[in-house]
Amino acid sequence: MTEEETGTLISRTAIGDRAAFRRLYDKTAPKLFAIALRILKDRADAEEALQEIYVKIWQRAGQFSDAQGTPDTWLAAIARNQAIDGMRKRKPVADEIDTAYDLHDEGYSPEQCAVLASEGRRIDTCMQALEPQRAQAVRKAYVEGLSYEELAGEFEVPINTMRTWLRRGLISLRECLER
């Protein structure tokens, strides 16, 4: 199916055309299922995610515009974000962070633990130099894995503003860490 045909089916879905939605599903489900399966690594979870993906497509079809990218890219982003949400539901982020910082169990020497702790403090110091709202956005993007769209909604700013915040935040962090 061409990008144009996919875009047309999305547009028709936006006005409630169930036949177009059914055809869109038939043509795109294998690809979107593959994206979910690659991220979730569990067939049952990927199947569940696929259902949620198409619920979101049905609900958000009216929000799609060519300015956002190609129809396939838009569909893939929905699939990716839904699969990532599914991963978050499996295991709380705090557990992953606790595991990541449990340095002693990983066989690090006391000296290596001290160096890693020192680097962590440097990152924390540099994060505090950022504006609080932007530091929070950087944490949510790079620790919690929120997408630009999710962050823009949470902080009530346009997506391009969020991209700018994150880019400038990373530049500031890099400059701070290089000192």
C-alpha cells in the first residue's frame, strides 16, 4: 500500500468510516504488530498492545496531518509509544532505577563505586543548573522514556518547544559536564 493510500484510509477513518478502518487494519497490522513484538518481546503482550494501538488510531485519526510526517511514520510512532507504555506497566521505572544503581551487587570495587557515585553527583549538580521545569522534562524523556508528544501534553507546550527544551537541556548538561 502506498503512503497516499494509507493517508486516505486514515482520513476516512477520521470521519468514522469503519470499512476504511478495517482496510487500514488489514494492511498495516502486520507491521505494527512487528514493532510491538520487537519492543515487548512477548507475543501476548504485543497482541494486547496491537488492540490498544488501533483504539488510539481510531480515536486520533482526525489529528493526523501530513505536516507531522508520513502516514506510516505516524502509525509506527503510535505503535512504538503504546509498546513502551506496555513495558512500563510490566515493571515500575523505580525498580529499574534501583537495579541500575545497585552497584555493589554488580561486582564493582569500592573505588569504582566511589567514581560512579561522584559522576552521579556531577550529573545531579548539572541538572540543578537547568530551569526546574526543563530539568524535569529531561528526566522524564531520558529516564522515564516519555515521547515528545507525551511531554508536550504534560507540560502544555507545543511539540517543537519541547524538542527545543530537550535539545538545549542536553547541550547545557554536556557543557556543564565538560568543565
